[in-house]
Amino acid sequence: MVVAEVRVELKKGVADPEGKNTLKALELLGFQGLKDVKTVKVFDIYLEDGGDVEKKVDEMCRRLLANPVIHNYSIKIK
């Protein structure tokens, strides 16, 4: 069995309202010195070993997990 970790994050310049709201909430809770908060989705995908796993996972990202207009993604095979 192979595990592929996929990180999907917003491209620079794309608004991240969830990150901004989290930053505000942390500041209201008294945390100081924060510069920014960015949201990232992480998917652990469990696959049977065989074939080109990274190619399969890349296709999953392109077809479902990430929107190429607003997201960057990275794949790490564990």
C-alpha cells in the first residue's frame, strides 16, 4: 500500500477569508505577533502499489481536488 499526501493551497493573490477570520479570532484571543494565517487542505490518499502512482494522484488533483485557476498543489508519496 502506498500513501500519497496531497497539499492544496490558494495561489498568491487569491483571497483567503477563512484564513483572515482565523487570524482575527486568534488576535481576539490575545495571541500577539501574528503576521498571517493561510488555510491548506491536506489529503492522505491510500492506494494499492502498482503502476505510476504519482501520475494517478496528479490526475485526481487536476480532475477533482484542486482548481487550477486558484489552487497550487503538491504531491508527496510516502
